[in-house]
Amino acid sequence: MLDVLLPPRCIMTGRIVERQGAVDAEAWQRLVFIAEPLCDRCGVPFPFGVEEGAWCGACLQREPAFGRARAALVYDETSRDMILRFKHADQTHAVHSFLPWVTRAGAVLLEQADLVVPVPLHRWRLLRRRYNQAALLAQAVGRLKSVPCVPDLLMRRRATDSQGHMTAKERRRNVRSAFTVHPARKEQVAGRRILLVDDVLTTGATVEECAKALRRAGALTVDVLALARVVKSE
């Protein structure tokens, strides 16, 4: 009855689809999913075959603070529009479409995780936006895979500037020491394997600072799972 009154629509094109969360065929063909071969550390895809466990040049040059990172999609023109609507335009129902993509990309990480934790928003930004898109994704992933999700485990203790046009160095400086573990949640971190969830992985500056805060609180490992990631063209 609900589907008759409000037929399910593709989150990218708005066309009617067969079920809630489905993407129509034309839109599906434009999405670029990340698959092996990829960097064993940060998850960036390689344009050629590599040995199992290989790291990309960036990770060899500067080892990330997190353990492993994986993402479902390449962040490009197609995925950007879809994710920005999820992030800023109240299209929270899109999480139903994203869920199978993200859980497939992070299958190994989820098998080994004790807790799922989202990258937090600062309280003033959360008030303006009314929801944290990373938390919605983390909660959905945790429910599906029966891994406890703790949405308020991490806190953003100061408001940081928007990073859209910053360089990698500027991003690192902008988020330095911006995160901490909630005082009431510290006992949940020690000795745990944490899976940190975010919507987009760009330079990794934000998730690195989150990982540092979690490791200082005693986390055994911190891995990262994102809906999409930026892939630099060669």
C-alpha cells in the first residue's frame, strides 16, 4: 500500500524503481565501485595488478595513524551529487541504498570489529544540520552486521573550518587535536577493535585524528570504512 502511495524512487535520478533503496540501471552504470587491486593500508585502488598486501606510495612515505581503510565508491561527479544530497538535503533514506555497498567494501573489517563509531560533528554544526550522516551510516552498518554502534563515543571538542578547498597539509592542521573520546565512554574503548565510519575519505586527515584519539584511549586497532573516497588521477 505504501509503495502505491509513495512509490520507491532512485536516489540519483528520482525515477521509480522496484524497491526502496534501489538505483535505476542508467544511474548504476555511472557509479564507480572500488575493487581490488588496492592498497592494503588506505584502500586506494591501483590501476595495475600488485602483490597481496602491497602499500601505495603515499602510505609508504607517511604511514597512516589508522590500521586499514576501505571505501565503496570513487568520489567523483556522480557520487558527489548523491552524497551531498544525503549530507545536506535531508535525503536520509539514501542510507538504505548505501548499506549493501558499504558492508561489502568493509566485509573483512566488520568481521574483526568490536565497535562501530562514526566521525562526529561539532555540536553547533549538528544543530544546524539536524543529523550526522556518518552516524546514520554507522548505525545502519552496526545493526545489519550485529556490531554494537556507539554514536557518541567520539567528540569534536572544537569547531573546525570547512575543508572543501584545503590542501592536505591545511586539513591536517585544521583538525589537529580536534577530537577526543567522551569521558563517559572511555571504558568502552580500551582493548577494543574500533571501526570508524565516515561518508567521504579525502586526504585522511580527519579519520587520522580520530584514530589518534581512540588509540590514546587504549583502542587495540582502529580501521576506517567510508562510503566514498577521493582517488587522484595519474
